[in-house]
Amino acid sequence: MVPNYDMAMVNFEEGDVLMGTVVKVDRDEVLVDVGYKSEGVILPKELAVRYNVNPQDVVKLNDKVEVLVLQKEDQGGRLILSKKRAETQRAYDHLEKIHRENGYVTGEVIEVVKGGLILDIGLRGFLPASLVDTRRVKNLRKFVGEKLECKIIEFNRARNNVVLSRKAYLEEERRETRQQVLASLTEGQVKKGVISNVVDFGAFVDLGGIDGLVHISELSWSHVNHPSEVVSIGDEVEVVILDVNRERERVSLGLKQTQQDPWAEIARQYSKGDIVKGQVSKLVSFGAFVDIGDGVEGLVHISELSEDHVEKPSQVVAVAEEVDVKIIDIDLDRRRIGLSMKQARVKEAESKEEEREQEEIQASGAENAEIEEGMKELKEEIKEAATRKYLDEEIAAARDLPEVTSSEMARDGKPISKKAARDLPEVTSSESGRGSQKDAYEAESREGAPKTQIKEDTVEAEAQKDASETETKEAAPQPEAQDAPVPYPTPAPDVKQAIPSTEPRETASATQEGKEGKEAKDKSLESVLEEMKKEARS
């Protein structure tokens, strides 16, 4: 009896899924017995969803596996099978059910591709890079080999497309924690966090269960072109809670509020009209921004760049150039400072002119002081010269004075009566000598006797003596000529009184002429003295 092999073979069609046993494992192929007249062949690329795998790492001899029939007979008459497609078909059914139930799936990261990761979830599931974590991840390769739990956010069996999201899974897990964190946040509170992501419009900070946004305008008091200039992913920072929206679960944060406000320092340090140094930070069509310290920038309008007409700011200044500017306006509420370069130059020129004028005034003062000192010295010299001239004239006049008797002399510089004078010892004119009179006069002059007083006393004494002698001559008879000479006393050292002449006065007219001559001489001396005093005062 011949066995009926057709009855023993399994009936199937292409696309069916069969159960088989691994009977051989080679590097190029794996043979599986599915109950057909010949073993089916599984090529390496059809063993698993991973690429370039070693067949021995996937199956072993006698393993029971599910395979999908690709071809009943190829050109060589072989049965072509696929283990990968059989698993994919089974996986689609399982994943579709999970997607409908809004569940999660676990898969191993098997590959890094452009834009994300590939997970083995029974088929090749795609996990975008932006959905790998709640914060941006730069290095995706660190996830290779790890098993990740994800949520299916897109499922298309016809296009063989499954998109996953680990971020959604993490947010679901952290939802309860996030609600607790939101309830604890209040405006103005200072919290520590970690920079989780940096984008063009700001930076996200993980506050330990919820991410808050620091807008680019709240990163620093100074101008920021991009948030990466201030913070980087992973930086630990302190932020201030600016606003909490619990309905939308959004938190607005501020980083610059934890730093010292340079505008407050500017308001304390500078005032309107001050000249400060700064550095040109940016040029715009309407002017130039100048950094005057601590990142505080002021605007020099194009009309304040130069005294001349300016078409473009680049004609006058360049970026990073050091310039002097004048503060013409400070608006702390709007945090704006108006600056001027041309007014700074004008004020600088005025300051230099004031300094030059001050130096000239100081030099003039020194010159005037020198002139005054010279005039003082000149006055002293004129005074000394006038004194010397007057003394010389008085000494010369004293030499020409006539001899006098003892009765006409003064005692100790004071006038005495005629009776007292008669009691004085008499000496001759030869014994007296003009030298004694000169010495007495010079001694009195050195003692500092007032010259005007000398002249007044002399004139008065002469007038009294002439009057007395005239009366005596008229009243008494004229005596005969005396044979013996009239004795003269030794002249006293005091010469305040003028020494009268030894010649006898014959008549009152002669006496009057002598008085007039002396008065004229005294007036002449006094006029000379007055002229010299006026010259000294000038």
C-alpha cells in the first residue's frame, strides 16, 4: 500500500501564519519544518525586526516559531517563510488593542535614526527625539539597549506606521506630582531648578515635577540675543515665580530678578548731564547703542552722533569702539537712557576752556602778588631815600647855623628860662665849635626825633628870642663895645631847638628878615617832604 503524502501535508496559502520547528541554523539561512513536503527557508533579514542580526542569536535548534508564508515556491522550488512578518502581524493585533485602550507598550531601543529612536515592540516602532523625555535630550545613543515604556500616539496598520511617546507616559506618571507642585507655588517665591530645555524664545526649568518657562526677556537685565548666551541645559539656577496658571498648568519664571538690578546702580551713580565712557555694542539705522557698564545700554540717536549731518551711524562709530557720551535723559520706569556724543564733546571743550581760564586766573593772581610785593619794596626804598635826603639837608643846614650863648641853649632837650641860662658856665665860640653842634644834631636825628617838631620848636624859639632882645635894646642905653668875647656853653646833645646866630641883631627889621628867611626855608623843606610822601604813597 503506497502512503498518501498529499493527505499528510498541511494546506496553506501565501500570507498564512504557520507554526514550525527549527531544524537547521546557518549564517545564511534557517530551515523550519512546517509539515510541508520540504522545509521552509527563513532568510536573515526575515528573522527579526532588527537589521544585520546573527541567526544563532535569534533562534536555536528545535525552537518552536511562528512564520508567515511569503512564497510557496520560489524559482528554486523553495518554501519562503518570514518569522519577522509573522511577529509583526501578531504585534499589530496586540498594539491596536493597546492603542484603543489608551495603554502603554514596552520595547527595547534597537537603533538610533535621524530624528529619534527605533524600538522593538514586536515591530519597528518610532520614538521621536522630542518625545523621548520631558526635557530635550542631546545624546540619544545612551538609550540604546534600554527598555522604555511608551504611549502609542499614532497607529496606521495600512502604512505600517506606529509612533510612540515616552514623554506622554512620563507626564502621565508625574501628573499627580505636578498637581502637588502647582498647589505649592506662589507668585514671588524663589525656587531652585534645573534647565531642562533651551529654545529660541526662552528656557524651560524643571521645578521637580513641572516645567516652568523663563522668557528670553526675563533671563537677564541686559539685552540677550539668544538664551544660550545665558544658560545651558543641565544648569542649576534660582528663579522667581512670576505667574502660575493652574488651569493650563503653566508657570512663568524670572531669572534676572534673582540678580542685582544694574539700573538701580546706574541711577545712584550717574545723573543727567554726566559725561561717561562706554563701548558701542550695536549699530542700528536710527543710532548706536552704547554699553555704559554692567550691561546697561543707552541709545545715541543719529542726530546726537556728530555736529555734522550723518547718513549712517557707521560713518561716525564702529562696534566695540570706546566713546565718551553725555547722559541727556534717564527713564528708570521704561529702563531707557538717552545719550549724546556731540554734547559730550562740547562739554569737554567747555571744561578745557574753564580749566585754561582758571589757570590764567591763577597765573594772573601770582603775577599780581609779585607786582604788589615789588611795589611794597619800592615804597620802602622810596621812603628810605626820602628820609636819607631829608637828613642830609638838615645836617647841611645845621652846619650854616650861627653860634649861640648858653642862655639860648636847651637843657636835656627842653627850653629853659633866661635866668637859668645865666647860671650856666660860659664858653667861647672857639671852645664850642660847629662840630659839637653837628654831632648833637646827628645824635638827635639817630634817636628818631620828629623833624617837623624840630622845625616848629626852632621857629618858635627864634621868634621869642628876637622879640626879647629887641625890647631890651630899645629900653636900655647902648653899652660900649665889649672887649672880651662872649662865652658859650657846650652845646647840649638835644638839637630839637635851632641854634641861634652869634651875630648881634642890630634892628627889629633885621630880626624880621631873619624870621621870614627861616620860615621860607621851613616851608620849602615841608613842600619837598610832602612831594616825597605823595611819591611814596603812589
